[in-house]
Amino acid sequence: MDTQTAGFAEVGLNRAKELKTRLAVAAFLTLASFFIVGGYEPFVWLAVVFIGQALDWFTFKPLRLNPEQTVSRGRIIGCISIVTINAFVYTSIAAILWAEGGEAGRIFATLIICGALLHSTLHAARSTALLAASTLPMCLYLIGLPIASWLYFQMETATSTVILIGSLVYLAHLAIIIRRSYEFTDQLVRANDEAQDQKKRAESASQTKSDFLATVTHEIRTPMNAVMASAILLRRTKLTKAQSEHVDMLNDAVDTLLALLNDVLDMSKIEAGKMTVERVDFQVIDELQAAVRIWDPRASDKNLELRFAATPDFPSAIKGDPLRIRQILFNLISNAVKFTETGFIDVSARTCTDAKGRPALVLEVADTGCGISAATLSRLFAEFEQGNQMIARKKGGTGLGLAISRRLAELMDGSLDVRSIEGEGSIFTVTLPYDLADSQSAQDEDEDVELDVRPLRILVAEDHPTNQKIVSLFLSTMGWSLAMANDGVEALEMAAIEEFDAILMDMQMPNMDGLEATRRLRAASGYTQHVPIIALTANAMDHHRAAFMEAGADAFVPKPLDPNVLIQTILTCAKASMADVTHAQAQPPEPALAPNLSAPAWQLDLNLA
């Protein structure tokens, strides 16, 4: 939209907003003029004003309805003409007062013209043409009336001169105001343009950072997949004591690198406003116990007693985000284990009513560790804070865990606070409002379903030879048979000639990536519309997950691969597929749409250490 169009549209909008005010002032001026000069002239003037304002409304109406349109030459002439006519008409009441109202009428007329000039200056400044059209008639009245009175109404020369000089001084000041207004407007426009430019640069920088993080995430996770898999597979072999210690160090290093990577990504998402929380029915006690179990071996290694207790009234199933609740508790227990050398760590769960009167979960992690000084408490939840440099060097970590945990609690409309005495220990308290689960689905979701399935035939679409070998080694212990595809094209060809029970799909592959391959499998006729497709990818950010799920994937497992997570995900998808088959078979004559997984071989309830 050009400057002229913007100016006319803005002035038209301002005139529409001020229409009621102008008409109300016109009615007041009519009554005041009637009491000063009498007669019918003020009422005739009011009628003409109403007609002129109606014409003004309809002339500017197209610009108000479509401010983006280019103003035609005819529309420009029409707008300028109606503004000029209305300025002459609206200010003509001053001429009536000047001619017939005596000294009081002349003073009132002068005030009317000065007020009208100031009003027009404020509301028509965005268009030079319309500003001139509205102010020039008023200037002519302000200068012409004293001169006309001196020439035709025998006003004293001194009086006319004083009024004329005063009018000129007023107009000079008004011109200065207009010039300053234009300068100020130009400054605002430049500042706005600069702000928009800065915003675009910031958005570009943010996008560049996101792209960089996505690339780095993928590039780091790919070799980490091989390192983590090697450590896991070595653990399954017969090792000497020294070798076992080396594998432990390797596992610890992988865990540290993965935690560091996840913390940086989570903080990046939070700062970008892209972190979201779910609201699903889930078994909250199971999630809390799982977070405690993860840290139990580490606590035992340090001879710490890690205890968990929940009050009898604590809900078993709620509506919320299980992943984020477990992440918060995981971070708090991690810190407790890290900073506690002797004693115990108590994890407790209870309910309360929060400050807004809502039922809330209260999760507390109390330890007998080193405690936190008062100076450190004030900045404990800031990003990259970790007490002091000595702690950072001795204990490790990024200092992001507590900052992320508090942000996650706030995203769930809750809070995270701490009480601590240096040298005695700390108590971290998480308060999260909750709603009970809608149905029994959450309570029943973890119960084992006795479904026997035959050994699975799985298609693995993965271009990296090392990753192919890792998946093969992880799944071979289950007795499953695998077929390898090096890209999406091969995956489509193999799925067309053989039925598979599940498909593991990488995202980045040559010739055809995993997203396109997944879409085509779902679009094809036959069993591929329903076969479980599980995304295995080093692109582990939320938008990658969302893209795969939108393409038709059933689950998402990020790299580096955890064999327990991978196998359990395949089992879950197989169980769901089997349930679909059972349901379809119970409703003849509808054919089963999922693959037939009916031959018994092993139970789905497996404990993979």
C-alpha cells in the first residue's frame, strides 16, 4: 500500500470515528449562535452541515471498507472536494457570528475557527492534500473576517490590526506544530520500519538457530547411536571386571551427552515459545515410580537410600502430560543424587488445594545433601546457573535442569519452589493442578493383554550401514526376521511384494525420504494402509515428530536408540494391530484389515533389562 493510499484511508477512518462528535458540536454551536444572533440562520447552517457530513461519509466509505486499494484519481478529487466544501460550510457559522453577533460574536467566531483548525491539523495530518483542503478555508476565514470588517463594517483600524496580527501569530504557531508533527510522524515511521526490520532479522536468526540445532542434533545423535548401541551390546557379553568398568564409564558418558543435548534443545524450544504440554489420561503413580526407579541404581552406588511414598488419597490416574511430569521429577532426583553424599533422598506425593482453589498434586524431593546458600537460592532457577564454578567443575552438567523444570511446571499452570539450609539439605516442591482421568482407560492402559503373536517380520528402511547393524543386533534377540531397505524407494518396492508386520522408517534417506515413503505407503491400497510404521530418526525435535505423525506414522523413537524402548514400541504397535484383527474377526463378514499375527510364539509382557 503506497503512502498516499495509506494517508487517505487513515484520514477517512478518522473522519468516520469523529462524525458523531462533529455533529454534536454543530448542534451546540447552533444553539449558542441562536442565543447570540437569533433568527433562523443557525438552523439553516445546521441542516447544510448534516447534508455535507452525509456526503463526506459516502465519499470516504470505499476507502474505509478496503484500505489496501489504490486510490483512483477520481476518488482523490472527490475526497479533496468534499473536505474543502465541508470546511467552508462548517466554519461559515463563524461568519454569521462575526457579522451579526457584535463583540461577543466576533470573539466566539475566532475561537470556533481556531478550534476547528487545531482539530483538522490533528486528524488530517497523514495526508498533505486533505490537510490543505480542510485548513485553507479556515485560514481564509481567520484572516479574511478582520480585513472584511475593516473594509466593509467600519471596524476600528487598531482593533482589526490586533485581531489580524493575533490570527497570523496563531497560524504561524500552527504551522510549526504541523511541521513538528510531520517530523515526529516520519520518525515514528522510520522507527517502525527499523523495528520491523529488526523483527525480521530476529526471526531469521531464530530460524537459522533452529535449523542449526536440528542439523547438530541429527549429526550428534547419529554417531551417539553407534556409541550407545556398542555399550549396550558390550554389556550383554562376558566381560572382565576391568572391561565392565570401562563399559560403565562409556554408558555414563553417553548418558551425560544425551542429557546435555536434550537440555539444550528443551531450553531452545521454551525460549522460542514452541514447548507444548499434553493433556491425556495416564497412570500418574506409574510415571512417578518409573522416574524413581531410573535413579535407584545410582543412589545405591553412593549408598544412598532412595525412598518413594504417596498418600492414600493420591489419585491413580489423572489428565495431564506424563512425559513432562516425569521429566520434572527426573531432574529433581538427578540433582538430589548428584549433590547428596550420605543419608537419604525422599520422594513424596500428596494432594492439596492450590492458591486458586484447584485440586493439585504436590511432589516433594527432600535430600540430606550439601544444601544451598541464600545467595545461590535467588538465582537457582536461572538458565546455566549451577551454584558456582567449583560445583560446575566437580559435579558437571549444564545448569539447565532446574530452569527447564520450573518452566515446564509453569507451562502446566503450576510452580516449582525450593527450601534449603546450607550443609543440611534441600526440599524441592512441585505443585501442579490436575483433573481426574475421564474413564478407566488410563487405569487399564498398562495392564497386560494376553495376546500371542508369531515372530514378527520387520522391514527396516535405513540408509546408514552402522544403524542397520545396530537395529539388527537389538532385534535379533527377539527371534524376529528383518529385511533392510536402503532408501524410501526400496522400502516401497519391498512392501509391495511382501507383507510385513511392522516397518521401521528413517527420516533422512537418499532418493526418497521417510516422510514421503510413509505417505505413499498410507496412500497405497492393501495392508500398508494399516501396517504399524515406527519412525526411527536422529531428527528428534517436536516438529520432526509432528511431521512423521501427520504423514501417517504410528510411533516415534529418537536416536540414539534404546533397545528396551524400541522393542517395547514394536510390541505396543503389534498389540494394537492384533487387537484390530481380533475386533475385525469378531464382526464378520468384514475382512481383517491388519496383518494376521495369530500364531503364538511369545508373550507381549516382556521385561527387557
